[in-house]
Amino acid sequence: MSTIVQITTTVRDDGSIEVRAPGLTPGRQVTVSIATTDEEQRTGPHMLDAVAALKGHHIFTSAEEVDTFIRGERDAWDQ
């Protein structure tokens, strides 16, 4: 059985982080994942902005927009 431990910590000036998990067995191998919580960490465009910029790709904000788009495409096929 796996155990998930979630810890919030701060990156030090040298780029290292410290993680303490006293409930885990010493010597046991673990996998560590790091997710930043600060939006300022992003170095490039947001994924949705990149998708929106691609030709032929659409980002819909509602189911109605999707239905309208699909209806228009189907109508175009029938012409």
C-alpha cells in the first residue's frame, strides 16, 4: 500500500528544498514530485494561449458554443 504525504516548503537560495516526513520508514525509497504554487514561476505562454493561437483550433467557453460550431460544420458538409 502506498502512502501520500503532502508537504509545503520553500525553495532555498541555492535551489534546494528540505522535506521532513517523520511518519515514513527510514531507508525506504520514495518518489518526490514538486509543483510550484506561484504563478510568477511560469516562463512561457499558458498552454491555453498556445492552443488558441494554433490555426484551426478552438477554445470553447460553453457547451452551446460547441453545439453551434458543430452544427455549422455539419451544415457546411451538406452544401
